[in-house]
Amino acid sequence: MGDDSFMNKCLICREEIKPFISFGKMPLGNGFLLPEQFAEEYYFDMDAAFCSNCKMFQLVQQPDEEQMFHENYAFFSGSSVFMAKHFQKFAEDVIKNYLPDDPFVVELGSNDGIMLKNFADQKIRHLGIEPSRNVAEAAKGKGVECVTEFFTESLAEKIVREKGQADAFLAANVMCHIPYLHKVVKGIATLLKPTGIVMFEDPYLGDVLKKISYDQIYDEHTFLFSATSIQYLFGQYGMELVDIIPQKTHGGSMRYVLSNKGTRDITEAVTEQLSYEKENKFDRKDTYDNFKQNCEKSRDKLVELLKDLNTQGKRVVGYAATSKSTTILNYCGIGPELIEFISDTTPIKQGKYTPGSHIPVRPYSDFKDNYPDYAVLFAWNHAEEIMAKEQDFLKSGGKWIVFVPDVKILE
Ligand code: TYD
């Protein structure tokens, strides 16, 4: 009998998987910290793999869940105006197109209530499930009802006993965070009414491959989904994709709409997306080997550019201490010698240092009051919103450095 203890297994179908890229030792994307914590900083091996059987793109090792989502979780969804509008439209779509009379809506990972607030305001019965206590408290302050727990089948059973089955199960930028997805989908199957709808969105694998936005790969993103991999997973629980809608958020996301098999018509968008993924070889190893080479090229170009500016004595700062920037900074080996500080509007991050790379995170006013020569746009996914409000930076002679899809200085 062969010993398979050294094999890595796909989190979805349990087939053997082999990493095609290693990003090296990586700290937590949201692990902003103080100097006295540097010595005990948590790292894991960040390798990514693609399963040739079920087509799921995934991280090979998962860091401890308790290290990631806790009472001091630093990410507050409500920090972007654009995202608040996005979730308002998402909620309107659900209410208008999918909800029956007297509906009950459940959201997984309701964060600070940015989405459910829209249901609460209309007095629609709802429940948020949010394991990070500090963000859940912020949601409660907005009149959003939530439980501070991880979603499991037993929690789903408890909700059904106390509140009945759900008409809609929603999640945004949450499903791809969960390594034990089978338990969640089982829980969804228990929670959902037979006629209910599942709608969730996450960064789309297709955008990451096309834009070389490898910064979407970090500890919290256990998976990068595609229509193909989602169809496979939910198919095992009697559900199917009925619609699929690309989103601009997070630099390119996909909204998946699923229901129990045979309960709704399937839109052409679903068939088209599945064909697109086949045509673009999402199921082939070479696609990922090519992606790896593109990541390496992007890394080398960014490091060269920053070193060059440093030699010229230019002031370079970072704009927005995103979780994504943790992958860039650590994979590229960029520290405070190349980036003076990173400006961020989130109070909980200010005064701390970036995970692994230990660049100071400073309040936005530090950027605004003394514009640098260059700013690296780490929140490239919010480029439109940021560029529009930072006209004065350009007027001061400042320039943006971007790295998605290409590393360049915006002229
Ligand atoms: P986002 O891309 O949503 O984050 P992540 O990669 O962590 O998922 O960016 C959110 C971060 O960017 C948050 O720390 C706030 C910061 N930010 C600014 O500092 N200024 C801005 O104008 C915007 C839009 C975001």
C-alpha cells in the first residue's frame, strides 16, 4: 500500500495536486503589526495549485483560521464609497428579481453590514453570519442582525429551527476564503428553501490570469473560482449555475447565481462562460506555467523600477495598505528601503507596519500634506475612485506607479 501522506490533496475533490508556483514564506495579508510583534510574526508557505480533476485553483497550505479572523480583524468593507454603492445595487437586484413575499435573507461574512444594511433599511428579515466580533459589532450599530460564529451545517440547522429556511443565501468575497467549502455548501443546502437562490461573488480566476494580478493570491483567498469549478462543487449538492454576472469589483470578480437543479431557467451567460473557460484552457497545466512566468516577470520589473527611483533619490510611498499588497511586497522583497510608508484610511492599520515587509502604515493626511514623487497604487482595484479624487497629487508633479496588468509609471 502506498503512503500518500506527502501528497497534497485537492480541498474539493481530494485528487492529488502539485503546486505550480511558490510565493515563498508569506505572512497574513491583514496581519498589520507593531514592532514588538515582529519577532513572533506568523508565516506560512504560500504555494498555489490547480486541480486537473475538478479544476479548482487553490492554495496548497492553509494558515490557521484563528490567526486570520478574530476580534481585531482589520478589514472593514465600508471603507470604500464605491463598494457601498456596489452592495446597494447587489441588494436591489436580489430584492427586485429573486425574493418572494415576506422573505428571509442570510448573508455569510456580513462584515460591517455594508450589504445587509440595505435589507435592514427595508425591514426585510435577515441574518448576518460574521465570525470577526469587531466588524460584527459595527454591523449591529447599523441595525443589522448578526451572529458571531463560523458557518457550519449545525449552525444552518439552528437558524432553520429558529427562523425558518432562507429565500436567499448571499456572500461577497467570503466563499473563496473558506477551505472547508464542502461543509459550507452542505450548510447552504440545509438552510435554503427548495425554491431559494444562492448568490455570491468573488475575484474571478479569469481576471487574475489575464491581468497577472497575482496579488489576489494571499492567505485569505484559499480559492480562485471559475464557472467550471463552481459548477462542479455545487453540482455535488444538487445545485446548478443559473446565471453568472461579471463584476468590476476587486479588479474583476464574478457573481454566481445558483439554485436547486431544475427549479430555474439557465441563462445563456452560463453556457457562454463555461465555453470561454474551455477555449482559454483554464483546465490545462500550461496555462498556469505561463501564469507563473508572467508573475516572475512582473515581480522583476517592479523591483527594478523601484530600485531605479531609489537610486535617483525619489520619494516613493504606497497608496492603500491592502491585504493584496502583502503578496506583492513579500514576493518581490520590497521593504521600507524602497517604499517610505503606505498611506491608508483605515484607523486600525495606521501606526502599524505591513506584514512581513514592515513598511510603516500612516494616515492619509501624511500623503496629502506632503505629496511624494511617486505613489504605488496598491488599491489598483479602486483606481477609478482614487484617480478621480487625487487630481492634486498629479498637479503637484506626483506620478502613479501601477503593476496591473503591467508594471509602469502612468504618464
Ligand atoms: P481593498 O482593495 O478593498 O482591500 P484588500 O486588498 O484588503 O481586499 O482596499 C481596501 C484598503 O485600501 C483599505 O485598507 C482602505 C484603503 N483605501 C485607502 O486608503 N484609500 C482609498 O481611497 C481606498 C479606496 C482604499
